[in-house]
Amino acid sequence: MDTLITSTLGLLLAAIAVALIARRLHLPYTVGLVLAGAVLAMARVHTGITLTHEIIYTLILPPLLFEAAINIHWRELRQDALPVLVLSIAGTLIAAATVSAGMVWGLGWPLPTAALFGALIAATDPVAVIAMFKDNNLTGRLRLLVESESLFNDGVAAVLFTLVLTWAQASGAPQSLPGVALSLGWTVAGGILIGLATAALVLGLAGRTTDHLVESTLTTVAAYGAFLFAQHLGCSGVLATVTAGLVIGNLGILAETDASRITPHGRQFVLALWEFIAFIANSLVFLLIGLAVGGMHITEPTEIGLLAVIALVLLSRALTVYPLCLCFARSRWAMPLPMQHVLWWGGLRGALGLALALSLPPALPYRDAILTATFAVVIFSVVGQGLTMPPLLRGLRLIPRR
């Protein structure tokens, strides 16, 4: 326990130093964290903590999903609900199918392996996307679209990955349609219902107290409780936490004073608390990503193969954004071309894809290749796309020029 605490404190001190340097150099904070982690790994600095599925899924992901969800106004989300749902559902399926086909035809991967990689890499990761937009102070409809889509297709990709993994472990044997429908329904509906029940319980208890510390503690229980309980029952923890966050945010934290179940002081305190928790979680996950990448030894795919994988993922995102946005060109949901460019280039991959890749059974064929390809895409997303996003936003005149 002492070693874990010491290691965590050391990582947080490194994160503080990176934050100060990144601000002075006008460098995206997440990029600085990944680069710092890689430098520490290459210098053979032993941190005592490694990136695992458990750390991402049970420690990092729930608070980041919850913090993003409680800050989304339902009134604004409702106005763009249709394009968000189309991009997150149809878009995830298109991206997964494109990547899967490319891995089969281009790199010769077996279909079950390619489908697994396509599913886990299809979702734009809210951890990376939200951190990037906070770095660039981006607000308005564009930020709402990207963050909302990221949250929802996060859940879609996690559900799709679970179904594909079940199929892959059955050696590609066909599953009965009723069985697939039942599994899908339980995963999705169960996660949403658990999120609603958790939110109702938390808001009910919050209405019985005026203590802001109790109110903030209840939101913490909601973030982790909804996620872990849903996972325990075989439902989507991602959907449970996002649902709980949306309901608690709109009926409690963001609601008008008379309608809110949380006191005015409690609302201010909860928002500040979750901003702090998200900062800590972001700091740890991106440092750990850098540490993991810095210590990797690439075997398969080769460097050329990894470049092809990155290009394929970018192509899959383009085939998601531009055709689907074209469907809304003559409607009130029309998205200008500069906004579409940001939706494409801002589709970062991050912690969720890594968590799903790390959760693959050790005996699964091509597991190491999937891990290597996932890390390569994540590093390109966070560093390459993260570094070029500020000049892109300025070039498209979506944020002021410095």
C-alpha cells in the first residue's frame, strides 16, 4: 500500500510539472503527459504502476464519463439529438466495418481478429476528446456535438466489442438471432435502467440533506456505483454511468434553483470537485499511456503495417463523418464543412480502446498484435492529432488566433 501511494504521488508530481511546462510552451496538456511518460519509460524510471484494464475500467473511466455527462445540458443535446445518435450508432458500425475489412484485405488478419480490432478502435474516446477541447477552450455547438457523440459511441463500441468477442471466442460459429438480440438488449437496456435507478436514488437522497459534502459524496457513489453494478450484472457500465450523469446533471447540478434537488452551494461544489477529479484521472491515464508506449517492443505489425493501420482508422472516421453529415445538409441540423473537418480530425482514440484491448484473454490469437496496433493509433491520436488540432481550429477560424 505504501508503494502504491508513493508511486501515485510521484506520478501526480510529474503531472503538475508537465502542466506548468505545457502551459508555458502552449502545448496541449495531454500531449505533454504522454511524451513525459514515454521519456520516463525510456529512462527506465520505475513508477510502480502499470497500465491495466482494471485501472482504466474501474478507476479512470467512470469519473471521466460522469464528469462529461453532468456538464451536458439536455436542452442543448435535445436540439442535436438526431445527428448525435446517427453519428454515434451508424458511425460506429461504419467505422468498425471499414477497419475490419481493411485489416483482413490489407494485413491478412483473420476475420474474428480484425472484427475485434475494428470494434474496439471504432469509438472516439471521450477521455481524449474532452481533454483536447478543454485545452483549446472550445465551446458552443461544435463542442457539444463532438463530446456528446463521443460519449454515446463510446457505449455503442463497448457493446459491439462484447458481442464480437463472444463470437470470436466461439471460433466464428454463428449465433442464433434471438440469442444475439437478447444479449444486446440486456447489455444496453440494463445499463440505461441501472443508470436511471442510480440517478433516482442519488437525487432522492440528496433532496433530504443540505450538506454539500454529502451531496458531492452521493455523486461520487453514483459515478462508480452505476458503472461497477452494471458491469457485475453483465450490462454496459459505460451506458449506466453516462445515463446517471446526464440525469443527475440536468435534474440536480445544472437545474434551476427551484427545480434542483441539490442546494446552490452543493451544485458549485460538485462541479468544482468533478473538475478536480477529472484532472487527476486525466493526468494518471495519459502518463501511464506514455509509460506503456515508451517500454514497448514492436514485433507485429511492423512499423509500415502500423502506419497503414493509422491511415485506415483515419479513413474509417472520414467515411463516418462526411457521408453522415451530408444526410443533414438540407435540414436544420446542417453542419458546416469546417465543423465536419473538426469532427473528423478530432475523433481521437484513447483510454477506452486501450482498456478493451487490454481486456482480451491472454490466449486469444493475435492479442499482442491488437495491443500494438491499438497503442500506435492512440499515440498518433493524442500526439499527432492533439498537436495539430489548435492550428486547425485557428485556421478554420473556430477559435481566436493568438
